[in-house]
Amino acid sequence: MNDARILVILPALNEGRSIARTLRGIREQLPGAELLVVNDGSSDDTTAEARRSGAQVLELPYNLGIGAAVQAGFQFALANDYDIVLRNDGDGQHAPENNSVLLARLAADDADVVIGSRFIDERGDYGTPLMRRLGSAILARLLSTIIGQRVTDPTSGCSAFNRGAIKLFAGAYPHDYPEPEAIVMLHRSGLRQVEAPVRMIPRQHGDSSITPLRSVYYMIKVILAILINLLRRPHLES
């Protein structure tokens, strides 16, 4: 692990007021990691702030959505021969020390992916709105049944991936609301995933795009997508 090339991917949309602080926190915790901001069509100064903070920036031509932004990061990692990818969000809601927890679990466990969960010990969540928490609980129960192991935080965007998972997701990654579908993809591809406790912190700037009504829409849409994808042939990592 000490010799591993580590890339932290941060998809970002109009996070100019948050990205510098987010990058600074990650670098303080992981000075040896390289940082990649995937600018998903921002109209503000996200790119300038990220470059000023010393990060590499991958510019998407226009807003393609979170799934496409994350997959672009995986493709960058595969093309540039990184050993491990850490995924954080550009809004700074993932506490910087989470990355060390994920890396330690990846090194200690025979797993391909470590997913950070704010709900394992109920101390990592700063207060998810009720409708989102309910939707997450329903998805968690469905995914636990499908993959045969406990899932507690199916929408987590804080994770660590080894080379096998990088290759899988560089080739195929869900594009709309990707995290729950990605859990099923990992399972069907024969890659092992585990959870580790992480901490979320309140957003400092801007507002979440997921309203209570969108939470219901999100849950229904993702459940349908998961059930449909179960009928397809799995993506096999080779």
C-alpha cells in the first residue's frame, strides 16, 4: 500500500466555493495521493479554484451527470496506471479522514471495493432528511437481499477501489443515480465489496439537488433500474 499510486476522484458541478477547502483537507490527510477534479460542465470558477489548489482537472464538455463524471475519472485512472482510486465529492461533505479509513480497510481485507457508510454505527451521519433516509433504508434492504450481504448506505459516494474495480468501472458505470446500481454490478462481476464507517459533515455552500419529491422519484427509478439490470448479462472484469 505504501508504494501504491493513489488517485482521488472528485466529481464537481459548480463547487467553486467549496473545492479549494475540500482539496486542502484531502491533501493534509493523504499528502502522497494525486487529486483529480472532474468538472461536470460547471458555469462557475470550479476549474480555476481546483487548479490553483494543485489538482489535475478533467473538463467534461457539458453537464453529463454524476455517473459519467465518475466513469471519466475511472477511465483516467486506468489510462494512467493508478493502483487505487478513492472517490470523494467536490462539495466537501466527506470528512477528509475517511480516506485513511477506507485505505486501511482495503489493505487489511480481501476486498476489491470498500464503501464508506455513515450508518454503520449511527455516528457518521450529520442528519440526513427523513425522506432520503427512508429511501436509503428501502434500497439497502433490497440490495442486501440481492447480493446476500448487509448493505447499510447504498447511496454512498465515498469509496475506495482496487485495480480490478477500476477496470470494471472504466468500461461500464451507471450514469443516472449510480451508487446502488454499482453495488449490484460489483456483485454480479464477482468482485468483493465491504463497508467501513465514515463521517459526513454539513455542506458549507450551496444546496443539495435532491429534494423530498426527488427522493421518492429517485428510489422508484433506481429500484426499477436494478431489477431490469438483473435481467442483463453481468459485466465481467478480466
